[in-house]
Amino acid sequence: MNFYMNQRRLRASAQIRDLAAIVLVSHRDLIQPIFVEEGLLQRVESRTMSGVFTDTEGSVLQQIANDLAQGVNKFLLFPIPNQRFEYNFNFEFATKVVQSIKKKFGDAVWLACDVCLCSYTAHGHCGVLNEEKTRMENAKTVKILADYALQLAQSGADCIAPSDMTDGRIKAIRNLLDTEGYDFVSIMSYSSKFSSNFYGPFRDVCKSSPDKSLKLKNRKTYQIDPRNLHDAMRSSLRDAEEGADFLMVKPALPYLDILTRLSQKVDIPLVIYHVSGEYAAIDLLAKENLIEKSAAHIELWTSFKRAGASAIITYAARNGKTWLETDSDF
Ligand code: PBG
């Protein structure tokens, strides 16, 4: 052959690059996590994640109003109660926050609520433990989570997002919601959620790290082992069978292979969670002027869509519209 493959023709100008592109991120794909803490007097910014706040019951309404003005209308709520329990959980704070958000914004806001016990338990685990505190009690936890989910649905939540990793919770939640007349509330399962090193900044915000003095020091007995591809696939496929409307892969970058594999197996929308440690890493690079934050996030979001995500949970969602409009010189 007397020619070489000229791949650069299709890279030669912004226009031709646009035409050749097959993935385009929109701010409509993005979900913004929000944290609201009970009894907090003044909102505080996270010490490791820029632009991420823990809001008070009042300030969250202003934050959401600002976000709506910036083109964000999908949120994932993390309530942080100021009391921790072993068994008898009280979900009143969370339900109050959901009610006040839905009362003020109605259908202008799509509100998903994280459902897990890690911000509720005295020991920081995602569910109820046995008496010796050596393992999580699956059945008891599922029952509590389903009850919590129902209370959130009754308060106006649009979507329930269980992140605890017990078995059978999707089925239990779906059944209870349907029986009680909330068949219109969707479920976004954290279905392929790994036991990861990248949740640090989140646990710092939610004060939800497991108690290191216990025998059960970490979440490895219920979150997925990063080496176990089969578990990641089966957990998601099972949650799909149990009635999840969305499946999720979490964290994002180390697990894009799972996302792609799932996208080839199921016809269910897939959500990817770019988690706190991954977000904070970009912040640290940006602080040292080694990366352009907005362009870096756009590149990451693009990779998530290319790998098969239809939605992205990102702490930078509230910047999405502005960044995508002004930083779109690919
Ligand atoms: C609760 C929960 C966690 C995250 C979302 N829901 C923490 C954990 O599992 O320890 C992590 C989110 C993030 O790091 O951004 N179980």
C-alpha cells in the first residue's frame, strides 16, 4: 500500500470533530448529590470537595433554587441525622427535609433519596448488626430499609436509591411501595457497588465511617470485592429481576468495564456514580494548576457515557450547564 491511514483528517477541525463524535454529554444527564444535616446552624463547605456543602434544613432550599437556575433539576439527597441508634431508628428528619423540598419545588425537582443506615447507626455500618457485632443482619436490615423507603415515598420522594448492599432489598422495597400505592415511585439500585477506597470525603461529610474498634472494621462483608467480576454482574442482574428501574455502578473510573459489560447485557438505564474521592482527586490536581477542572470533568463524563451510562451522579452537576456551554471546544 502506498498510503498511510490518515486518521488525522477526522481530527483536523472543531467542526469535523463534532461530526465524528458519537457521544455527547448534556447537563440533563447529571444528578447533583445534596447533604442536609440536622441541627446544623450554618451551612459548611466540605474541606476536600470544592463547591460541595452540607446544608441546613433552611439553606438547602436556597441551594436548590440556585441549582435550578443553573439548569440542575435532579438531586440525590443524603440526610445526616444528629442522633445515632442501634435498632429503633427515627427517620423523621429525612422525611421532613423531603417534604419541605417537595412542598417548595414540587415537580420542578426530581428528588431521589439515598436509603442506607450508615448515617443512622452508632457503629457506622450500613445495617443492623448481630449482638456480637460480627456481621450484618440481612433480614432485619431489609425490613427497616423498606419501612424507611415507604416513609420517604409518602413524603414525596420521586425515587428510592438503596445503597446499603443487603440482599433482597429491592424486592422488599418494590413490594411495600406497590402494596401501599406508591407504584409510581422509581427505584435506583446501587447494584454494583464496590468496597472502595474512594468514599473517604463522603464519609467525612456524613460522619459515617465504620467504628474501627469493632471486629467488623470495614464494609467488605457486604460491599463488592473489586476483584469479583461475577459478583458485580450478578448483583446488578439480580436487582434488575427484583424490580430496579435503574442500575448503578459505583465508583466510576475503576469500574467502567463493569458498566460496559452491563450495558451489553441489560436493557435498563445505567447510572454511574463519580464518587467523592474521585471528585476530590480532580480538585487537588486543579489546586496545583496541573489540570483544568471543568475540562477534566467533561472528559470524565464523556467516558462514562461512552462506556454505557445514561445518567451520571457527580458533585459537579451544578456546574455542568455552564461548563458544557463555555468549555465545549473539544
Ligand atoms: C452510603 C453511601 C456511601 C456513598 C454513597 N452512599 C458511602 C459508603 O458506602 O461508605 C459514597 C458516595 C461517595 O463517596 O461519593 N452507604
